[in-house]
Amino acid sequence: MELRVFLDVQWSPEMLRHLESLLLKEVTILPDSSSADCDVLVSGRPDADLIARSSRLTHLLLPWAGLPRSTRLLMMDHPHISVHNIHHNADSAAELALGLMIAAARLIIPADRELRKGDWSWRYRQEGRLLICGSAVLILGYGHIGSRVGRAARALGASVTGIRRSAVSETVEDGVRILPAASLHRLLPYTDVLVLTLPLTDDTVGIIGEQELGLLHEKSVLVNIGRGGLVDEDALYRSLSSGSIGAAGIDVWYRYPESEDERTCTPPSRHDLASLDNIVMTPHMGGGFGTEALEMERARQIAGSINALASCGSMPFRVDLSAGY
């Protein structure tokens, strides 16, 4: 099948040449939007006018794993266009989740900060810390990222349970119990580490709130690499500051800089989380944005999806617009 593809992405000439080298000969990359009556549009936040004037368009390929709300609303008006994504950064996000898990469980950040001053006190304050080996890890959102986190946690000696929203009954995958979402409250009291890898949808906003945090114990560690809105902001601060949970490792937030000037002066929350010792904070870097290896993998997966359509007539990883992921 011959395909016309328009890339609505900001890539260097080197990356574009790399992508073109991976594509089948049946695929033509259009040079600019003026000629963009395409079969496949590669864009995360497509322009409504571009969608409207592309009479050939049958597939929208998101160059990442998430589905922006604006894109979802736009594409719901175009049901004849199927929407797909890629999962090029799953390994990177899983690696950061593991790093946050260990750093939060052992309070590595405050220990590092004080030892730089010559203060060894944190060596003698380990009684409240959590070892991953022997702990119970619950992964909420057991998909591309969650399964990688699960394998790593099991390698460290943890028992792992996954919750998958599509699950209707208990199953076992590679030694991991997979349970439906209705099991969450039953599992939380026995959870040492709760890892969130869910997308943010109408159904998942605030899925971890006061009640859910209250079901965890005083040594439990919360790791969020999904989206900030999965966890109630006020409840998170209260739980950490009161010590009702042990620690948190957070990569996704409630506030983001809206301009380049704001990148050095934007607190990620309305609460003073930075004053707490029991939280590890990273600036949404799980996806490895801009990393050369990740961009190469992005190009490889985009090419793989387009080539699959050209050779087999179908594209993998279709997004369910009604569900939001």
C-alpha cells in the first residue's frame, strides 16, 4: 500500500533522515503542510484545519504514549480517522520509577544533602525505612511501563501485583497477579510500594485521594510517574507532612512552567513539598525528553507503525478515544 505521510513534528534534519531511512519505499514523506493531504498524520496536537483539509487522512499517529485532551476532543469529531500512539519511552519511564522507588524508600536525598555538610545523622535514622526486597509492590496501571517496573521490582526480591483497568478477573502473567480496578481498596492496606503509571482520564482524576492514602501504612511509599492529577494534591501533602505514609517519589505535577522564562521559578505544587524530607521530586523527566537514544527509538517506532500500515494494512497501538487512552 502506498502511503502519503506528513510529519507535524519538530525534528532535526539528521533525525528526519534517520526516519526516512527506516521507511518502506511505498511511503512518501510530504515536504510541508501546504501539500499535506495525507494518509497518515504524525502529530500530538493536530491542527483542526489540517485535519479538515486532508481528505485522504485515515490515521493519526501520536509521537508519544499519552493522549492530550484537546486531541481527544478534536478526533472524536472525526470517527473515520483511527488514532494510534507509540511507547518509545517505556523503558526510560520505568527506570525513573525504579530510581524514585529506591530513593524514596531509603530517603537517599536528605542523606546526601546532609552528608555533603559532614553530617552522618541519617545513617542512624534508618528505623523507619523500607527495603524493596520482601516488600509488596502494587502497580496501578499494569501496561507497557508498569510491566517493566514489575519485572525490575521482582528482580529486587519484591512480590508484585498489578491492577489493569481492562481486567475482569484475576490472572497471572510472568509470576505477577493481575487484578481488576475494583480490587484497589482491598489491596492498599497490604501495600508497601504503590506505583502509578496510569494515563489521566475522566475516570482516573484523583484516583488516589484521602481515603486511598489513608489505607496505606506509615512506611508505605508512593511513586507517581503517570500524571500529577492522579493523586489529590492536598491529600498528598497532608499524608507526607503528617507521616501517615512513609515517603513519595514524584515525577509528574500540578503546576508546570508556561514559558521558557518560568522554567527556573515555577513551584510544582501550591504546597511546600520541597520542605519535606520524605519526598523525592523530579521535573517530569521520566520520558527522557530530548535524549538522543530516546529520539532514535521514537523514530524507529514511528517508522514501524507506518510500515505496518503500508505492508499489512493495519497500525498497532490504537487509542480508545472513549476511554482516553
